Amino acid sequence: MKGDGLIRTGVVVAFFLALEILCRLGIVDRLTMVPPSEMAAALVDVFRTPALLAQVGASLLNIAAAMALTIAVGFILGVAIHAAPRLRRTLDPLLSGYYALPLFAFYPLFIVVFGIGHLAIISMGFLTGLAAMVLSTVNGLDNIPVVLDKVARTYRMGPVDTALRLKLPAAAPYLVTGVQLSIAYGFIGVIASEFILSGAGLGYAIGFAYNSFDTRGMYGLILLVLVLTGLLNTALYLWDKRLDMRRRRS
């Protein structure tokens, strides 16, 4: 581990140690927060409780569906917007201010259209992450080196071959960033929607624990959400690094 990594790890460990001490000494009220060690124990208990595992499974299905839609539709829209300059000039202000909109104001509309259940939640997660994937795709296509077109003409490559073997790898860092942002926003959209009006999922379970004054269980579930997002983003980060190493070798 390099120096920067050691510093980051030290800061995180120091933070959790300080929080553990504050909670154990009673400086932080247990109704407000439990020690991190108890959060970890509550996280382990989640995997021992079939009812909670079912809630986790429901959320993961919603998140997977929302992310798949966001990445696929966002990429297609990004390519279409990049290929149509007039359309891009029209949509640029809307996309730039997308996250200033109160997106959850549309949730009642989704309930009216799709009803209470998975479709409304998936739609909310999809809507939350869409702009990030579209903007990352457009930025990636903008930053493809012009020389690649000359290389494609030199080797008489077709449009499909050029896109798959030259342009897509060149835009990959921006696309991976878009996927990372879409995952983060997708988690937020799905979990928050389950908080508002749902009978299943992690958001529902966290809200139920909160209303039942089950502080330990609530923080265990919140820790699970943090662990899941951290693992997904770490996997994407490592994948991006691997792609970067391949580009440097080629």
C-alpha cells in the first residue's frame, strides 16, 4: 500500500475508533448511534435472518434492473445526442441542470402509472442515474482522438470495426466513470424510493427499524448499503485500472 493509501486507511480507522470510544463512554446517545462494532455485528445478523435477506434480495433486484436500464439507455442516448449537434445544443442546458430538479417529485406520477411496487421503484432509480450516464458518454465521445479516424482509414476498417476496436476503448475511462456514477445514483434512487412507499427492500427495512427504535438493526442495514456500494465501486475502479494498463501496453 502506498503512502496516500496508508493515510486514507489511517484516517478511516481513527474515525471509527473515536466513534467507538464516544459511543462506549455514553457521550453519543445509544438512541442516536451505536458503536461501530455493534453495527458490524448487526450486519452479520442480517445474513442470519431470512426475512432481512429477502429484503436485501428485493432491493438488489430493483437496483440491478435500474442500473441495467440506466447504462443501456444512457449510452444509446449519449451516442444519439453526440451524433446530432442541433439536438445536443437543445439538451445541453437541461442535462447540465438535471440534478437541480426535485426528481422525487415525479414519484407520485410513477405510482399512478406503474402502481405501488417494483416498477415505480426501478423507474425512480433509472431516472436518478440517467443523466450521469448520458453526460459521461457524450464526454467520452468528445475526447476520442481525431487520429483514430485516420488510423481506421489507413487500415480500411469498417464503421463497426472502428467503433469496437478504436473508439470504444478510447472512450472507456469516461464510460466507466458514467457507470460508477449511475450505480451511486441508482442506489440512492432505489433505496430512497423504498423509504417513501414500499413494502419490501432495504429502504423499507431501514425505515421500519427506525420507526421501531431498533437503532442497532438500522445501522447494520445502513452499513450493508455502504458495503455494497463500496464493493461495486471498488470493482469498477480496479476494472478501470486494468483497462488503463492495457491501453498503455498497446
